Amino acid sequence: MQLYYRITVPGLSLKRDFKAARQCLLADFPNVHEVIATTAAATLLVLYSGPEDPEAWVQTLRELVVGRRVTATSRPRRRCAESWEGDDSAA
């Protein structure tokens, strides 16, 4: 018998993260049969059979969101060409 569980993870972008979230849950949890995006912000439906493990599902999704944030903010910043030039007003 298949059941469903509704999960909301703050910071989860369905436009940006859904494909990766679906792949992670399907790969990591054999009792998860499908993951469906909803119209509610940051919310997924998980179709599963057997024992439910919502804490582990949510933790996996949180790690995905945190990993995206770290990746997005861990790039080295480049300085504009103007910031490398000195101020010539005193010359």
C-alpha cells in the first residue's frame, strides 16, 4: 500500500532544486517510490511504502539546500578592473 507524506523545507526552491531533491530521495531511500512537486512553496509530496522516515527525508533535503547555498557563496569574488586602479586625482 502506498502512502504519501507532505514535506516542507524552508529554502527549498522547486524551480531550482526539485530535480536534485527527487533524485536524492529516490536514490537514498528504497521505500520512496515517487516525489511530486506541489504548488505550495518549498513543499513536496513523498510517495512511499513500508516504514516512513520523514526526519531522514527532511535532513537529506536540508543538506541539499545548504549545499546549494555553500556552492553559491563559496566562489572567489572578482574585483572590478576599476577597483585595481589607484585614485589619480592627487597626481
